[in-house]
Amino acid sequence: MNRVGSQMRRQVAAACAAALLLLGSPVAHAGWKDEVGTLRIGMLARPGSGAVVPGASAIERAYANALGIPVDIFVARDFAALIDAQASGRIQYAIFSATAYAAAWRRCGCVEPLAAPISEDGTSGLRAVLIVAKADAGGEGRRIAAVPQSVVADLLPGLAGPQARPAGARPDDEIVRVGSMSVAERMFAEGEIDGLYGWAPERVGGPDAGTLARLAAMGVAPGDMEIVWTSQSVRFGPHAVRADLPPEAKDILKRFLTGLKLADPDVYDLLEEERQGGFLRAGHDDYEAAVEALGGWLPAPAQPSPEGE
């Protein structure tokens, strides 16, 4: 009886050892890699560089080393082409602006942010703000300047879309649409308007930059103006993947991006030329204001019908 029990124990131990070897083998861990095959990353060509991405081979190599699978870069002519490529599944990964991500999500609901850049001073995104002259903060019939083609418009429901007026405005306010933020700032500084839609940085320490700082530099006394409305914050544009990318790949990519500035600053510079503070993880909630602002133009993505309908 003891001899039989000993033999059984040896057989169980051998089976366990074989299972552990299998779990640790490349074959056992290759499931998600086989599923993905080649990761296709969509990027816009930098202005003036033609239909190419500078340093593309170095970028592909860095991602491939992190994931252990081949990586190809898809160069898009504009964000519309980038959104179409990801929504249709021709690419799994895209580098978006905040508004482009919101448009992609509204098109298919199939995208998910991984991480977004921050500035060296810790700024992670922007808020739209309505700034008015203090004397007119409670006044009627205010003339408010807004720039439809601006980053601020991306955060304002009703300014980018066809609604009558942007968020924060009162029914008796006159919205004066101007061509640039500098024009709006000049008009406010010279007293031609009572307020303007501007921007403030999202970071610890408050808005000591952005439109308030620009107006102060133009000679407007800080005590003569105030913020009377603020939007939700929106992170800078994310690196986003299709939601159906395997979780293992998403986790690796998040770790890769958040550690990239220290691990490989040259590749970081190729991916992020403007903001040099590194990457922080991001989620869909960070872009709700941009998604809402596009509501006037684009409907929410269709949701699957309940089973049986």
C-alpha cells in the first residue's frame, strides 16, 4: 500500500512539474501575442516632414522590444484618417489630440486611453474659463468673445456645435465670434468686450498661466477681471488603443509609456516633442468634457441591443 501511495505521489509531482514548465514556457504566454500578431500604431506626420514620421524605425524598435511582437507605424494624413483607421480595426493604437479621441469614441465606442503627456511644470491638461471684467460680472447684456477654431472651443458645448450659445453664457449675453485668441484678448484689454472665453492650465497651484496671465501681461490688472465659469478639465491628447486589445498588451504599453522618459529619452522626444514632463496613465473620464463638447456634432456610439431584442 505504501509502495502504491509513493508511486502516486511521484506521478502527481511529475504532473505538477510539467504544468509549471508549461506555464513558464513561451508557448503558454504566446496566446495574446498570437492574437495581436503585429501591433499597428497610427501617427500623424509632423508638419513639414512629408508623409513620414521622423525616427519611425527607432519608435517601432522600442515598442517591439517592450511587447515582444512586430510593430508597424501607419502614417495618417490627418486625424479623420487616423480615427477611421482605428475604428475600422486597421490599426490598434493611435496618438490623438483630446478632440480626436473624443471623436473616435463617439464614432465607435471602441477606443480606450492608456496614457497622456504632461508638461515639465506638471500641467496635465486644460480647462475652458469665462473671464469677465469685474464691473460686469453681474451685468446684463454682456458682449463675450469666443474663438470657434481653438482649443477652448474643443471644451465648450455649444461653441463648437450648432447649439445657440456656449456653456457658461447667459441668455442675454451676446457671443462675439472672433478669429483668434490674441484678437479676443486685445478686445478685452481695450474694453471693446465685457468678457472672453479663455483657458487655464490643469495643475496643482491654480491658474497662474493661461489667458489670465496673458491678459495681465497686456496690462489688465488682476483685480479688474475674474473667472465666473470653468469647464471640466481635459487631459492632453492620449495614446489610445482599441478596447479589444488584450489586457496583457495594454498593461505592458502603460508601463512602457510611463517609464519611457527615463528609460529612453530619445524615443520619448520622437513621440512627444511639445510636452516634456513624461507620460501619466489616463482614462476615458479624463476626456468627458471633450466628448460632451462634440455632442452637438456627433451622436454617442450605438450600444449593443439587449439579448433577445
